[in-house]
Amino acid sequence: MRFAFIFFLLLVGLVSFGRQVKRLEPGEVVPRINIKVADQDQVVEKYLDPNLDSLIILDFWATWCTGCVSSIEVLDELQKKFKNRVKILLVNSASTGDDSSKIKAYYQRWNRKKETGLSLSTIIYDSTFSAWFPHSSIPHFVWIYKGKFLAISDKASLSDTIISGLLDDGTFRGKKMSPILFFSK
């Protein structure tokens, strides 16, 4: 009997441990999450509640991805322009091979080249966002609007016109969207 009880506890533990994070579909609510964030010289744990920010843009990236690095300058300018109205977060997945020291070195290179520091934070060692928003290439941009997964886009869709339209009246305006961009209804 005792052996059966121990076996049952182990089985429950394995089933719980093996639960996979579900892929999110457009229109679904993005859950609250604890994240590990690299900001300039430190790594801190923070709580992210997508319902508290009207627009969040996630940029999946890696330090070795030249397309990703070129996008960061555009994103940094957008973050500085929209300040607290938009939260742009860089997401560095556990699968990229980057660690906190590589990301810290990237921030240091940025600071040496630019007059102002990078205004974007990087979520490091991510596995949850990657499961919610699976992708096969980077950079990969995910738009979360009023707590819901809205769209996936490419770099061409990152513009102040599109962001302003979304923040002002909930619509996308001004520019034809990329073919890979899709929206929830």
C-alpha cells in the first residue's frame, strides 16, 4: 500500500511537471507572468501584467542575429517616443544560446556607440513566451493590445503611424500591412 501511494505521488508529480504551455491564438488573453529581465547592468525578476499596459510589443531576438540587432534601434526610438503608452520588450529565448553576460556585453556595446542608453529591457532565458508565440525565425514581433494577443508582424509594420492609430482609436491606419501580419477580430 505504501509503495502504491509513493508511486501515485511520483506519477502526479511527473504529470504536473510535464504540462506544456499552450500556444496562444489571436484574440486570446495573455496571462500574467513573472519574468527575468536584464536592464543595463542588472538582472531582476519582474511581474508582467499585459492588462496594465494598453500596447505591448515583444521582439524575439538574439545577440548574434544581425536582423534583430538592426530592429532594436527602431524599437528604441519608438519606445522613447511613446514612453509609458507602449511597452516594448526584447525577448531572448533560452534556445538562442545567449546568457546574461552576452546580453550585458550587447548593452555595453550599445552604450559606447550611442549617446543615450538603450531604453528597452530584455526578457532572458525565456521559454514561456516562445511557447505562447512559437516561431521559426527571428526577429519575430508579437503585438499585445489591451491584454489580448493581437498580431504577429515583421519589422516593416513597426511604425509610429501604426502604433498611434492603435493607441488613439484602436485601428491600424496609414500603411499597408505586411502579408505575414494577421489580426484578431
